[in-house]
Amino acid sequence: MPAGDLLDAVTAICAEAGALALGRWRGDYGRGTKADGSPVSEVDLAVDALLHERLTALLPEAGWLSEETADAPDRLAKRRVWVVDPIDGTRAYMQGRDGWCVSVALVEDGRAVLGVLDATARGEVWRAGVGQGAWRGDERLHASDRTQLDGARIPAVALPKADRLFACVTQPNSIALRIAMVAADQADLVATLRWGAEWDIAAAALIASEAGARVTDALGLPLQFNKPRPQAFGVLASAPGLHRAAVAHLAERAGRLASVV
């Protein structure tokens, strides 16, 4: 299947998943907490099941890695793997806020080659294919050309003292949507300093990269996906002219925290 047709097909599947989630949003459904303390709902599981069925039918040879599916080690033998977060921003979803999205990436040989974020409650669809650019709806996205760290926009409610050189902008609960803000020149920088799951960032990282942003882990190292332990130490997505300075700004904290699993 041509790359453009595959992206269109995945976008349509994500729209179906987003519609399922939207139909239950602010409604009555089962809710719980996973062993790690993170929230989960029966809607997360229903969306996961729909995505698994549709995406597996689309590419039967591809492996599967999802937040809401027990990990299967056979994915490591696959060149292509779906990396999925059925609802990124479950906490916002369960609280009736709109900062959530369906996140789907296709990874090939450890690299994201296709990414879709369906933020149905916001009426936004973000997508990218490697070499095809990044889009929000019909709008082609371009990251900021900012080169000064002081005053750079960062999605946050509040900032620690060490980061008060930045300017806060609205922060959705979904990390994927925060990274997408960098793609759309709504933010200049997004950084996390903790171990996080590949499914949180794979699709958004490609969208930001295709918009011209620099995207790495928090230490400034390249991201790689479909690893045996599917985690990365943070993410750093920024306007290209800020990335080196941002890595330096975060270096002491990142180095200290990276050893904490």
C-alpha cells in the first residue's frame, strides 16, 4: 500500500476510535486504577480492542505494542510494529476535560514512520508520514524559528524556579498533544524528565519532527522504538534553534534523574 494511502487508512481508523471514545465521554462507564497507580477505564479498553482489530487487519504482519494490551515479546522479531495509546490523557478524559487523544504510530526498524493523533473532543486531527510533512487537518505545520531560550513558550500550569525563564502556555493533559503544540508553533519547547512509555510519544514525536522540530530523549539522544523495555528517559521536543541550549539547561537534572527507574 502506498505510504499516503496507508496514512489515510490509519487516520480513518483513528477517527472511528475517537468517535467511540467521544460517545462515552462525560458519560457513565467503569473506571479503575492500574498497578502503577495510573487511571484506566473501560473506554480505554474498548478503544484498544477496536484499534487492535482494525490495525491488525490493515497490516497483518505488523507487531503490536499498546498501553492497554499485555506486552507480547514476539513484537521484537517484527520489522513493523503498531505503537498505540488508545486514550492518551486518560485523566483528562475521566474528568470531562478535552485534553486527550487517540495516538497511533507505525514503527519500522525502530523508527516511527507514520503517526496520527485524533483529538476528537477538540475537533483536531494531527498526522504525519516520514518525508510527507506534518498536518493538522488541512494545515501544514511548521515549528517555531525561535533561537532564544529566555521567554520560550512551554505548556505548563506552573514552573519550578530553575525554569522560570520560560513562559507558560496552556497545557493539555496528553503529552502527545503537548508535543504536537511544538509542531504547530503553539509552544517552543516540551520536556519531561522521567522514564516514560514509547506509546506516549511515538506518534507525536514524528509529527513534531516532520514539522521541523528537534525531538530526542531528555538527554538529547535519538529516540528509538520497539525496544525490549519500551521506555525512553523523557522527551525533549523543541524549535530546532533551541534544542542544544535546552539540552544544556536540563543536563544536570536529566543526568541525575536518568538513573532512577
